[in-house]
Amino acid sequence: MRALPLSVLSTLLVLPAMQASADVDVRVGTGAGCSTSNIQLAINGANPANGVTNILIARNAAYNAQQLDINGRNVRLIGGFADCSQILPDATKTIINGAGGGANTVITVRGTTGTVAFQNLEVTGGDEVTTSAGRGGGFAIAGGPHAHIAFDNLLIDNNQAGYGGGIYVDNEHSSTAADVFVQIGSNVAINGNHGAYGGGGIWCRNARMHITGSASFVVLNTTSTAAGVLGPGGGIRAQNCEMDIASAGAFGSVSLNTAGGPGGGLSVSGERSITRLYTQVPSRPVSINGNTAGGIGGGIDIGSSAIVTGWDLVVDGNRSYAGGGGVSIFDNDGAYSDRARFTMLGRLVGAPNDPATGGIAVLCAAGLACNRVSNNIARNAAGQAMPAAALRAQADGSSGPAASTGFVEAELQGTRLTANIGESLLRLYSPSSGIARVSLNGSVVSANAVTGTLLHNPDDPFAGQHGILGVYATTIAGNAIDGGEVIRSVGREGLLLLRSILWQPGKRTAVSTDGEGFFADSIDYVLGNDLTGLPTSAHNLQEDPRFENADSGNFRLKRSSPGVDVAALEHPAWQPDYLEADNATRVVDLASVANAFGAQDLGAFERAFDCAQDTIYCHDFEP
């Protein structure tokens, strides 16, 4: 988005004023029924005082070298018409091509608008410069306020810019995100665009964007891999944006994008940045999948103070060359209230329910195994395994007069972490004065392959400021671990291991990196194969957990498991509410099993029946 060329300016000077009327239709094309063959003339003729002008664009004219400017006009650009006599649009999009003119954005929206919409169009060939001065290849939305800018049934492809190859959005009016609202509706494909410095598909700053229609996606977009550029957010880059992503197409939601820097699929940052990812169609879960980052965060990169929450989210098949194959989260800017946060849930607690914008969250279909981080890879270009195949969490700080402490929180609630590959699965970093907290609650960790330790929390630079790893009511089993232990963590309260099963024969359950050991009440109700070095407790068991079928990945407990009906219902207030991986009732007291200390089962799954409910299974197949 830069200054308009002289050819366009001269056209504006000779444009006759159109009759002002509310919601008037203006037809663009050649032949009978057409008002003009020039889209810009039709835009300039729209009177903002009299409703919305529908500009109906026929395909019987070529629209090349386009640099359209919507400055304070309420218009809808609607394609899909073969000619100007066709009443209703058809399935064939009208092409608006930016190639062939001066390097610039194809369509710019600026000034102040109430309603602007784009429908049934292909916007392509945007050839804005790819230096840091280039803003928006296909679309550039600036100025404001803009009450509602809507996209439906669009293909935005093969555009380029410095920022926002497909769409660039910047609220220049205020610091209130709602002052610029952009809604990506149904059947919008943002495909094959390039934003060198960030946001290959979309770049958003200080605005509100909802991708909440059906069958819309951001796919195969890129940022620069050049040294000194290394743009973040191959698919989407959001800075202080409020963003909902709740649509999925044939490839996923944010898929197959590549970033030279962090965040192959999605990169977010800023204290006002809130991103919500959720499913609206049970058969098409929202997903961040198949993306690649040259920096950290193959799927998702979360920067200082940003908040990202996923309900039944799938983070699958992403790769980072630097670490954090699935997700990376970082913070270094001080106040705990401004901490960076990442949450995944398999429940709809706090999920969006806003019919006005189409944002109604549902759980995905049962057979799709959502709420998972799977098949992600942390490996550099030389093939060396890098830390944090699934999740990387780093809280940093600074010293001196402007000293600050970074705070990071990541919670995986009922989440499956499976088939990820790297040096470790989870890696916490607290290299200076930061505090990183990561928790698994009701989670299942299986079939991952690491060359080192599975869960790694080694940093303790200052007393009381270090990583804190919480493993609650979680099952860890069936992983390939080259290191000698499942968990390596700073001692004392650096590890909270409660009501969990860790069954990795030949590996120690946990090792203290500082030699100080762990607090007794921090390691409680643990069922594992090797509890060497852990606090002694009658609650901790070194026995075979007796899974139903570990070879097939079924880590539910048999009725005869030592982990059934073990833990007391009461627990200290500092402990969390314990969750169940299938969202089932957490505590079921089996009549046929005597309680050891209480009725809660250990691990991620609660056994819901005994012989009275399933007599054949209990007696005939289970000793």
C-alpha cells in the first residue's frame, strides 16, 4: 500500500458523480447493462452518505494492473457474473489481477468505513515491494475505524509484499482492536502468498479478525528465509490482534506454510494479543498442521504477553529447525499479569459462543482424536534433533535499572502428546530471572521418540526463580527415550508429579538436576517402574500398571491394576482439579475394588465400570 499512480489519480479527476441512492447496484464490465468497465470509477461513485453500493463485476472484461483504492466508501465488490445481464452470481470467480502495473497492493481500504465486503473474487498478482516498506500484496486495510470488512468465497493467491502477502490489516485509528473488524467468512482460500518480513498469508496489527466461516484456510504461504529478514508467521502474523480461528478446509486451518523465522503456521505477540482456536464443524477440527519454521515454533510461536487458547485444537505434523516443533512460547517483559499463556483443552470451558459472528465452539467428532499435539519434529537442517518436539517454554528477564522478569504459562488439559520427534518432548527455559510454568493435567504422553530426556526442566539461575513442571493425573508410557530418565528437573518445587503413571521400563522416573532432590509433597501418588531417588511414600507404587492394551496404545487401566481406586478425594488447595483424558467423570468408586487411600484412579483415565457392569470382560479376559 503506497501512493496511487498518476494514471489512477487522473482517472479520479474526470469521474462524473453517480446518483446518490441507498444500496444501489452498479454493474462493471463490457456490453449491455454495464455502467462502466472500470472498477475504480464505480468505487469512486459510491456515496458513503447513502448506504452501501454493490459493485457487480462481470467476467467479460479483463481487470489487470489493478491498484484499487477504497477510501471512506461503503461498497461491496461482488464477482461471479458472466456479463452485466446476469442476475445472480455463479460459481466462477471474477479475477482482479494486480500484475502488470506499478508495484502496489491490488485492493486498499482506508479512511473510515461502515461496511466493505468482497465476494466471489480471485485477487492475485499483487506485486507490492517485498522490502520493509511494502504493506499488503492482495489487500491492505489501514486507517479506520472500519466497522465491518467481510470476505466470502474468495481466492487470494500469488500476491507478495514486505508484510502481509495476502492480507495486511493495521488499525491506525486507535489502540482498540474492535475499531477495525475483519471477518473471513466461508470458502476463503489464502494460498501461495509471500510476506517477506512477516505474515505470508495474513499480517494483523491492533485489529480484530475472525476466521469463522466454513471451509476457509490459510495454506502454502511463505516469509523470507534471507539472513537479516527471517520473517515470522508463515501463515499468519498477529501483533496485538484479537483473532478467532475456527474454520478448516480440505488441508486444515493454517497448513503447509513456511516461515524463515519463528512460527511456521502462526506467530502472535503483544500484551493485547488474544488468539482463540476452536472447532465449529465436528468433522472438521481446527488445526495448525504441516507448517515449517526456520526459527522456533514449527506450528505456533507465542511471543511476550500474548494469549493463545485452543479448544479441541490439533497441532500436527509441524517442524521447527530451531526447537519447539509444535509450539513455542516466550516472555520477557515483566509483570505477571502480562504473562504469555498457551492453553489446550478438550472441554468447552470458556469457549466462544457468539452467534453474531459465527463463533460457536463445539467438540470435534469422537473418532478424530482432537486436543492433541502429534507428529511434530524438532530437527535442524543437518538432521540433528533439537529440543522440545511438542512444546518449548522460555521465560527470560533482564537486570539493571529496567530489570524485568518474564512469565510463561502453558497448560495442556486432557491433551494427547503422541509421535513427536526431537531431543526432548517438552523443554522449559528459565535462563535468567524468568519463571516458566508448564503443566499436563489428564494428559496422555505416548509413542514419542527423543534422543535425550522426555520432559526437561533444568534451569535454576536464581533461588525461587526457575521452571516449574507440573504432571497431574497423566499417563506417560510407550515412548522411545534414549536418555536415562523420563524427567530431568530442577529440584525442590521445580517438579510437581502427582497422581500419575510413568511406565518406561529401563528408565528412571525423575532425576533432580541440582542434586537437592524433590519436596515430599511434590511427588505423591506416583505409579512407576523405577522410583529411585524420589521421596519415599506409601502412596507411591513401583508396580506394573496393567494397561488394557499398551501395544495398541490403549493405556486405560484393567480392573486389577494397582492404579485403580488409590488416591484420596481430598487434596491441598494448591493442587489443581484433576482432569480425565476422555472428559469422563474423574472419580468412579468401583464396588469390587477396595480403596487404597481413596477412590480416584492414577493416570489419565478413570475406570468407569467393574464386573457388575461388564461381567464377561472382567472375568473372561482379565485375570
